Amino acid sequence: MEGIMIKDAAKMLGVESHVLRYWEEELGLVIKRNSMGHRFYDERDIKLFTDVKELKKRGLTLKDIKSGIDNKKKLEMMKKIKEENNSKVEQEEEKEIIHIEEDIVSDDSKIVDFKIAQMQATMNKIVANALRENKEIITTSIKAEITADVMRQFDTVMREKEEKEELRFKKLDETLRKMQQVNEEVAATKIKKKFRWRK
């Protein structure tokens, strides 16, 4: 597969030509051009675009894919340098390679995170639709519950008020009886004194 023009490459990949140009720009890809300045793709380019399309289907953004491509380029470059240069720098490079490989592995976890987020969004939509569809039932149920709660509170307040008034009346009644008893005792004392005076 050598020198495939953009139109043919787009057909092979099942996308529009402008999509390939957009991906090139966003991913910072350098695509070869012929003597007339037209893009042409080789086998590696087609493989790369196939991978990009697949990763987009899995929910990765072009930014995530670019990060993965950059990390892969760094990894390839580091491996090439390592093969050419067996020096003391080898240990430091190996640490960097491990770090880059960890970044690449973490890109796979982004797919899992995306799927979880996608599932969460789907669940949110289902709950929102259920709430929307059952709005009247829920509203009526809530109103009934609130009304019942308010009535219970009102009954409690009225009962407490009645108990307080009853207690107040009992104390008032006791006070009146005591006063009446005192008055009777005072009257009885006066009668006794009058009766003594007469004797």
C-alpha cells in the first residue's frame, strides 16, 4: 500500500476526507505530500487512522489520543536511543520509559472510566425520565405526605395547647377553692368572734 490519496484513504476508513484533515491537525501528524502538494498516505498512516477511529468509538477524545501518540513516539524514540547508546544514561532512560509506559497503560483506564461515566449518564437519564413520567403521581404522593405531616403537627400543637389550658384551669380552680376556703374560714372566725362578744 503506497501513496494512497486522501479520497481513497477516507473511503477505506469509512470517513469523510475533511475528517482525516481534522484528525491530522488535532493530532499534530505530519503527512507526506507528493510533488503537487497533495497528501498521500502509506500503510502506517492508514493503520494509525484505523486505531484513531477505534479509540474514538471507545469514547476517547482526540486530546487523549494525541497524548497516547506522543507518549508512544517518546517511547519509540527512547528505545531507539537505548539501542544505539548503551551508556550510563541507560538507567535514567529506562525510568522514563517505565513512566511513559505507565501513562500509556493509564490511557486504557480512561476507557474504563469513560464507560463508567457513560453508564452513570445513562442511569441519570433513566431516573430523570422516570421522574418526568411519574411527576403527577410523585407530586400527589408528596402533597399527601406533607399534608398528613402538617396535620399530625397541628394535632400535636392543639393537644399541647389544650393540655396547657386544662392545667391552667386546674390551677385556677385550685386557687379559687383555696380562696373560697380561706373566705369561709375568715367568715367562720368572724361569726365566732361576734358570738363571743355577745356572751
